[in-house]
Amino acid sequence: MEPSEELKNIFSEFNTGSGFKSAARIGSGHINETYRVSTNHPKKSYTLQKINSNIFKDIPNLMKNIEVVTRHLENKIISGDKEAGSFSALRLIPTRHNQLFHEDPSGNYWRLYNFIKGISFDTVTNTDYAFKGGKAFGLFQFLTSDVPIESLSETIPNFHNIEKRLESFHKVVNADPVNRVKHLIREIEFVKRREDEMMLLQNLINNGKIPIRVTHNDTKFNNILFDQKDNAVCIVDLDTVMPGTVLFDFGDAIRTGANRAVEDESDLGKVSIDIDLFEAYSKGYMEIACRFLNPEEVSNLAFSAKFMTFIIGLRFLTDHIDGDKYYRIHFPGHNIQRARSQFRLLETMEQKFDKMKAIIARIVAGKV
Ligand SMILES: Nc1ncnc2c1ncn2[C@@H]1O[C@H](COP(=O)(O)OP(=O)(O)O)[C@@H](O)[C@H]1O
Ligand SMILES: [Mg+2]
């Protein structure tokens, strides 16, 4: 079957009332296959996605989470203030059998959204975009801050559970299955020296000081859609929406967006937290997030960037010691290169930590 014939058949499973005209691959996402479907109705186009079921194991609950969050957002956008109204609503289109997704004869899972007119950028190029990115994720969190958290499932259990991640790390270091530990004394020490400190957020959650809220869990810049006037209009990529702390999202946005080097940069001299991008993102974020964050969350924003950088580096290191079972590698040693790059980023955050905290304090005091 021609690819477009297959897409046409899949599209016809959804309840759109429109005829398929053409489909074009869009986006640079690494996880799902995403297509824009044009129809015989000039104003109606859709986003068809094949969901990556190798990565996502619990598709029914994943789709329920998306349904809960997108419906909630849509209601808020319709009835909310000017700020909420600047967002476009992402809407799931059900199948003809009124399901949230379609399973094709080969066992692939598909979903359909309305198409949102906008573009995404893979990297944050300047402080203006960093500010807008921060504001967009702040708005997403604000608009979802009153979603009843029991209505969401933990579709990837223990995703950012540091205790479990450290447990797996120690287990694999002890087992040393591919004899790599002897070359990694420095990296293993690097982790051990920070273990206690990195328990902080988990302890605050356990003590009820940090609330469980809707967490996006993939706050990369290319998951924000911008319109032609460069305004953020939508947050996409809701596959990992789960209960968590909003600090995971803030921290990961800084880890990925405020470092001008790539995640697996081999030239460690290039890896560093960019304080200007950090400040701009934080400023945009707090413009909205000050409405709902509690003081404990605010005082841990800067720390959350260190935490997310540590936990991702730890996972790369663990996988390297384990013989590269989880992350796909493009060359031997890729995972240790990734880990070193993250640990270098963390060191630069440690060096600039007082500055980062001072920036947040100044923003909170309205002085930036
Ligand atoms: N509803 C939508 N409307 C318009 N473009 C979209 C929509 N959903 C996704 N995209 C585009 O497709 C890209 C990939 O989609 P995404 O859901 O982020 O999948 P991945 O998990 O593969 O990153 C996005 O970065 C965005 O550019
Ligand atoms: Mg994406």
C-alpha cells in the first residue's frame, strides 16, 4: 500500500466528517511519527500521530491523561482571562467508535488532533524566546493547576524517583556486567558525592511541602508552538503528562534550554549554563507561575535545574555501565559522553548556583 493510502485509511477511522486530501510529515520530534492531514475542507486540517508504543507501554492511560488535560485546558481557554485566551486549544478527535485512539491491523496506535497553526524551534536562540518559552510553560502549569490530580495516572512509574534511580545505579555498579566500572571511578565518585543533596525534592514531597501537580515531563523548546507574530500559542507533546512536581518541568526546561551546547556535547569546554537564558526563562515563567507556586516551590526553582541535570546524567551513566540497554547509542561510548556532558553542565550550575538563586529572588521581589 502507498504510504498516503495507508494514512488515508487510518484517517477515515476518525470521526471528522471531512475527506482526506493529503498528508505531509511534520515536526522534528524523535518519538512519534507526526503528519499534517489536509482535507477537502480548506479550513480543516488535522495532526495525525503514530504513537511510539516501544517507549510508551500504557497507551490507554496515556491517552486518558491527555484527554483530561486537553479538555481542562480548552475550558480554561474559552472561559479564562486574556492570558489564557492567547493559547489555542489542542483537542483530541475521537474515532468513529468513540475511542481516544485507533489501533491498526499491524498493532500500531494512532491519534488525531486538530491542527494548530504554528511553528516550533529546536533550540532557544535568544533571551526573547527564552522569556516566551518560560511564560508558555508557566501558563500551561497555571491553567492545569486545578486539575484533580487523582484523575491522572502515573503512566511511567517512578519516572523521576531519585531513590529508585540511585538504587538501579548501585545495583549495576556492583554487577558491572560489561566490565566498565574500572574506567569510571571519577564519574561514580561524582554521583556518590551528590546523593544526599539530590534527595531534597523527594523529601519535600514526602513531607507534604511540595504538592503533586500536573507535570508535562518533556519541557523541550520544540514542544511549544509559536504563531507568525512569535507568540506562544500551544504546548504539545503530552505523552508524558503525569502527576509530579512542577519543579521537574522547570528544571528540565533549564537543563535543555539554557545550555547552548547539545545534550551529548563532547567538547566539555562548550557546555555551560547560560545565565542570561536562565534569567529570561525564569522571568517569563514567574510572570505567570507566581500566581500558584507555594514558597517552597519557589525557593527550589534553581535547585530543580541541578536536580534534573543530575538525574539525567545519572541515567546515562547507569545505562553505559549496564552495556547500553535503554538509550539508543549512535557510537560506542555515546552514553558516557552524554553523562559527562550533563555532569559538566551540573558543575557549571554549582559554580553559578548563588547567582541563579539571587536571580530568582530578584524576580520574586519584582526587581528584574
Ligand atoms: N496539534 C498540532 N498542531 C500542529 N503541529 C503539531 C501538533 N502536534 C505536534 N505538532 C508538531 O509536530 C512535532 C512533533 O510532535 P510531538 O507531539 O512533539 O512528538 P514527539 O514526541 O515526536 O516530539 C511538534 O514539535 C510540532 O512541531
Ligand atoms: Mg516533541
